[in-house]
Amino acid sequence: MEKEKVIIVKDLVKKFGNFIANDHLNFHVDKGEIFGFLGANGAGKTTAMRILCGLSKPSSGLVEVAGFNVKTNAEDVKKRIGYMSQKFSLFEDLTIWENMRFFSTVYGMSRSNFKARGQLLLQKLNLFDERNRLVSTLSLGWKQKLAFTVAILHEPSIVFLDEPTGGVDPITRRQFWEMIYEAADDGITVFVTTHYMDEAEYCNRVTIMVDGRIDALDTPSELKKQFKAESMNEVFLSLAR
């Protein structure tokens, strides 16, 4: 039985003047998949992610997210996705609960739906009793875990994570990935960019971008076989060279 595709990208090209940021990208992402989007700085990852989120339009090609064309139905796309940026984006001078309540209104959640969902997520995070604590008093690791929780508050079809574990310690990274697995088990598709090649091993499939192109796309185990590599770091280095 064929899996439901929640992201379809065909011949995506994005140009800025004469510069080609995305050069004929082709890939799809299945429902509930953890899809890794890797590449060095300047490879074109962020440009592609902005297009997938409906924040930028492709120069040419077809891009569908959650069943909607990003070029013609960007607002419909935005309603069905969650997004966590590399830079912490919650309000430091609000409490945990105030932040969640604010974003629930942005996502158009009813008060009763927010209360039930917010309470459930904070209990899973062991933060419910701390809900009236100012976000500024949390450690970076807890801030990142809270930001992810807020990104999936409205139960989006897809959550986009842009370098979500940058700067956190290895234990927090592992805990963060356990949260990602749980979200995927709940049917949320996870699209993640990362610089940590060991994290690529946690993804169902991985694509590696080099100079605006996709130079590799497969499961981590198949990519290691293909490039006769012991680790995803070796795969990445052989492509980036």
C-alpha cells in the first residue's frame, strides 16, 4: 500500500537574479516520516524550507505541502504546519502558559481545545507545575523543548525544525529526539535540518544538498552502503568535497 505523501517537490527552482539557490529539486515526504534535510551553510536548505512553509514562492516547479500548492495556497499551507526556528522565538518576559496561550490564538485554537492540549503536552514535558514560570528563567535545553511543544500545539500535519538542537548538550539532544519520535508516532511529519551528522542517523530518510542541488537521498543505512562509509559524517564529507 502506497504511503500518503504530505510534501511533493518537482523540479523546484529558486533564483535570486542570476544566482540559483535551489536547482531543480525533486523529492517527496511521507506522512509520519522523519525527513532529514542536510547540507553545509549556503547549500540552499533555508531557501527551500521557506518555500515549503509558504513564506517564499518558487521561481518554477511544483511544490505541494499538506495537499496545497505553496504558490497559490500559501495561507492554507501555513494553517497546517508548525515551525521551530533555529533562533529561540518564544517571549522571554511571558510565562510558559502565557506563551502557549498566545500561540494557540495565532493558530486559531478554541479556548477549550487549547486548555486540554496544552495541559497534556506540559504534563508530558513535566512542566505543568512550572507553567507560571517566566520563560527567561529556563535553561536553553528546556527552552528548545518548550519551543518544539509550542510548534506542535495545534497538531499540525507537518512540523518544520530548523537546526533545533544547536547549542544544547548531548543529553538534551537525545531527549529532544525522543520528543520528535513521539510526534512522528502521533502521525505528525517531521522535516528537520541539522548540522549534526549523527542526528542524520535518527531520520527515516535523508537528503544532502550541495550548491543548491540534491546530491543524495535515501535511508541513512543505504547512503552509508552507497558511499562505502562507516558514518553519515563520512557520507557528507565525501559529497561536500
